[in-house]
Amino acid sequence: MPIFVQDDKKQFHLQGKDVSYIFSVLPNGELGHMYFGKKISHRKDFSHLLQLPKEPLGNATFAFEGDSTFSLEFVKREYPSYGTGDYREPAFHFVYEDGSRVTRLQYDHFKRLNGKPSLQGLPAVYVEDENEAETLIITMRDPYTNVCVELSYTVYARYNAIIRSARITNEGKKPIIMDRALSASVDFPHANFDWIHLDGAWIKERHIACDRLSKGFQSVNSKRGVSSSLHNPFIALKERDANEHCGIVYGFSLVYSGNFLAGVEVDHYDMARVLMGINPFDFSWKLEEKESFQTPEVVMVFSDEGLNGMSQTYHELYVNRLVRGKWRQSERPILINNWEATYFNFTESKLMEIVEEASKLGIELFALDDGWFEGRHNDTTSLGDWIADKTKLPEGVKGFGQKVEQNGLQFGIWVEPEMISKKSMLFEKHPDWVLGVQTGPLSHGRNQYMLDLTKEPVQSFIIDTLSQLLSDAPIRYVKWDMNRNMSEIGTDYLDATRQGEVAHRYVLGLYAVLDELTKRFPNVLFESCASGGNRFDPGMLYYMPQTWTSDNTDAIERLKIQYGTSLVYPLSTMGAHVSAVPNHQTRRITPLETRFHVAMFGVFGYELDVTKLPAEEKAKVKNQVAFYKENRKLIQFGRFYRLLSPFEQNDTAWMVVSPDRQEAIVAFYRTLAKPNPGLVQLKLVGLDESKFYRVEELNAVYKGDELMHAGITLPAIYNGTVYSDSSFLAGDFQSVIWKLSVVEEGS
């Protein structure tokens, strides 16, 4: 794990589990990047890794008079500026009182710390023992403008990850305007990569996109005030021959929940520069004398075991050192949510019918969704007035929650605390609490507006209101929703020179609220939701250990959504439910078994009216619940592997393996039936080659190496008939799972 510092050479070598990251001080006093990749042995001098031109460069700008070789547009830089000869995208950009935009950061000193400091006001990965990680802080100063930048690098002993952020301080006497303050930049010596990003929209989030890098700047971003369902704050570079299980991959994940930028610039020397941080668009921040600004952190992961290797590093790090509290590694309850069963139209007696039936089926928690508060019969009213509607819940939330518990289920509730309806008591009392420039009409989303979380009284109102609700009723689970994006971004809380700060200050306000509530109610299981996956990011996972993956509950669409989400996020963070058919989003009809086989790979639940199921399906649901309980720990906290991609073919497959490799569950899904298909040999991964595994559903025993190298052979289907089993994968939207357990040889 050590961080090596060669003082005489001013070189810094961060050495993690299987990764090295090396940089040094350049001749002009700033930092130059040298290496990021597979772990290499330390030596006293890495100067040969610093790629400087030996011959004069043409049509370039040079740092030193009389020297036509040292040009910043050729050098690989560690935290690049603009204005002194590098014409690529910069990591930061400041405007000074005299109008100058030039910053010349010079190396000042370094500090090496055991452990990892927290980031003030921001979520971040952490340590529980200072010996599990080491942090290097490099202090840079501009002697002309009195700007100080502290670059933070953390390396863990057990993860192939480098964590980076920047803290910017105005040490002068005059204000500075920052209009760009990214978290990290990495220059690669070549651009022979494909870049991967997670794209989408509402009800089709986090689809995998893979494109070849080309000249120029390619990027994904959000301008919506949230991390968004359109793009996730994550990108990866993979060497062109890399795949799921082998090859070099670099991942970049931003621990932030607001507007972001993630991009790669390929320059005229065919070098690639990765940049990530808060989106500079519509952003500015005024730093007065002695004030500081902390950027969110970027978690950079190296893998030489393909995309699965990268994903498993993110999964293990985020489960163990991002998610916090009681629920970090606790098995999550199986819940039933009434939204798609009733929408707004329910009575307590109807809800209790669902509760009573769910209890018989072994379900553990009932989640009361939207529509429980006064006047909330549709989505045009009452947000902000978190008072129970006595026409629906005669004894209030407390009384209803107690009835749920009397039936053997835990009780949970839906809230949307960041929002306000114009038709509400809260709006009548505080119209000034609405976020937005009030000089004209405000746009609405889902007939609602956003509360201005830049204001401390608004933060206090949310904290106090929810604290009263959670203290009064036996609430064990909270679904925290957020159903619109920002528009007309502005606030009367800040003066005209600071309006560019609003979007980021909103996110900071949200983090402050969540930090306080999760401290007050450490036993409550919070689930983040934003129209499904509109804010599925590492920042939210720091406060809430799971996220509603998508409002789309269609099993076939969920194959792509959950497959893409798994590039970064572990199964224990993905809410996944079985819903009714025809599906409410796609109108598709899929078998109950397929719906279960997809939803079970996540934090599992149901979202339907179980009272309407025929007896045969109720029996199946009861068996599904029992199977999930038996294998819950394996599914939620095992090692997940992607086998066949739904983005590339008609079939999908994935599996989860226990940490000790004693158990595994494999799933195979066929979207559409094909006439006269060939055999499929599904090769498994992650098993112990020397062990024997019983495959329960096949009543057969195989050795691990056989399952991994020869695979399981799926029989062909001819015109709907399989010679060995006429029901096997016949028809559209079919699936099968296998449970593997280690047995003694010959068992």
C-alpha cells in the first residue's frame, strides 16, 4: 500500500493492491503525470517515464525562453491549467479581479497521512482503520495570484483504486471567481481506447454505450441539477481487445449527485486526457479572502481483468467503504410496495388486504407509496404537507403502521421532501421557499416545484418535519423520491454575483439534510429514488444504501438496466421488484418465473396487488420468497459476474458467487424464441476449479474447471419442443436459474 516519495527527484509513487500511480514535479514547477496502470516495483528514479520531447516542436508554445522543446501542450500534466501554452481542456479556470484568467500553480510541499480525511460537506469513501489506506496531499501555489490548490490522492491496500479530489483556497485579499473546478484529470500516453458510458432516459436508464475514441473532446454530462438518467457520472476507458473477463480497463466514478462533466479529449499527438468533476456549464463560485472550495472526489479504478474486474473493485469498495451504518452489510428485507397495485386510489381496508396476503406469502415489509397525505388524490397537490389523510388512514400513519406490524410485517413509507405543490399549505405560508428565478413564470415537472435547499430554514423544515414523522410512527423504511429536474435556477438567498453557485449549493444542502436525518435515525433503511434512476450515483449511496433502479419494472427491459447499472453499482444497492402483467410501462406479458429471475438479482420485492393473484401464482410467490430468503446473503453480497450481454445478443446471463466460492447462482435469459437454434454452452466464471459443484436443478455434479472451461450446455429447442424437457425455454421471455453448491467428490 505504501506511498513512496523521492525528495531529490520530487517523484511520487502510489502503490496499491495491484496498481501504481506515479507523477513528479516538472521543470516549470507544476506536476507532470508519469504512469497509471498495473503495479510496478518501486525504484529510486522514474525519470525515464516522463515523456518530454527531445527535439524542437513546431507550431507550439514554450515555457522557457530559448527552449523550443518544453511545451505544456505535449507534456502529460496532473492538474492542468489553461493560458500558458496547453490548449487542451483544463481542470480548472479562475477569473481574477483585474480580469486575468492565467493561473501558474507551483509545487510547494507534500504531506503524507495514514488513513483518509473526510471531505467537508461532501460524501466520500472512508476508512475504519487508518492502516488500510494512505493519503498524499500535494500543495500547489500561484505566487502571482495567491491561489492555493491542495491535490488529494488516496490509495487503499486491498483495492485497485486511486481516489482524487482538489481543495482550492484564496490566500489573497481580493475575491476570485472560479468558473471551472474539476476533481481530477489524467493524461494517457495514447488514445487506443474505447470509452464506455451509461446512457439512457426515464424508464431506460444506464444502457451501456461503447464508442471508439476519436480526435477532439467527447463527453457526457448533466445540466439537470441531478446526476440524471440520461448519463451516469461514470466513464471507463478500455483497451480495444479488452472484454468482460480480460484486458486493461480504467474506470472513473464521481461521488456526486448534481451537475457533472465526464469527458475524454484526444489531441493532435494522439494522447487522451480524461477529466471529471462538477459541470462547468452554468457554474461559478466566488471565493473571498481565506475561503476554500472542496471538489467532490473521483474514484479511479484500474483492472487488468476486464470490465468484470473493474466492476468488482467498485462493488467491494462501495459496499465496504462508501455505504455506511447498520444497513451497509445487513440483509435487506423483502418488501411489497402498493404503487402499481393502487396508485393514489386506496383505502386503509384495501391496503390491509394486501398486507394480510403478503404476510401469508412470507413478505417482510409493506411500503406505503404516494397518496397517503392530506389532499393527495393525484399529483397536482399537497407536496410539503406531510400530514396523514384521515379519509384514507383514519388513525393516521402511526395507527396504520401499528396495524401493519400486528400482521408481522415491518412498515415503510414514501416521501418526496425536496418538493412543493402550489396547492399546499406550505406554499401558502412560504411561497419564497420555491427554488427558481421569480421574475417570470416557473416551469413545473409532474405539476410540482422544488424547495430551495440553499436556504437553511428550508433544510431545517425538512429535517424537523421528517423527524416528527419518523419519531411518531413505527417506520422502518423510507423511500425518498425526487420527481423533477431543476429549471430557472436561481435564488433570492444569494446576491447577483453568486447565482452560479445555486445548483451546487442545492446539492450541499441536500447532503446536509441527509447527513442529519441518517444520524438521527440510524436504524431506518433509506432508499433513494428520483423518478426511478434519475439520481443513482455514489453520492446518494453514502447516505442511502440502496436506490430504486428504475420506474420500469418490465423484466425484459430490466435486463439491460440492471446489467448496465452493475458496471459500477453492487446488487445490494439496486432495488428490483416483480410487478403485474401486462407490465405498466411496456404492456409486455412475461412469465412470473422470468420476472422473479430478473428481480431476485438485487434488493428484492413485489409491486403488485397480491390479492388478485390466482392460487397457483400465490404458491409460486411463496416459493420465490422462500428461495430468496435462503439465498439472500449470497445474492446481495456475493461477487457478481456478467456472462452474456443483452446489448449484444438475444440471450443474457449473469451469476453471483459467494466470497468463499462454496455457492453460486447462475441465471440465463432468452428474450425471443428462435426457430431451430443451436446449442448454447454457457461458461461460468469465479468458481474454484478444484472443487466439485452440485447443480441442483440438473441433479448433476460437475468440477469447477469443467463448468468454467467447458460450461453448461443448454439443449436446443426445435419448433417449441425439446427432446429432454418440453418446457425448457420454450417461447418468448424465458429464463432459468441454477443453484450450485460445493460437494465432496463422488457425492
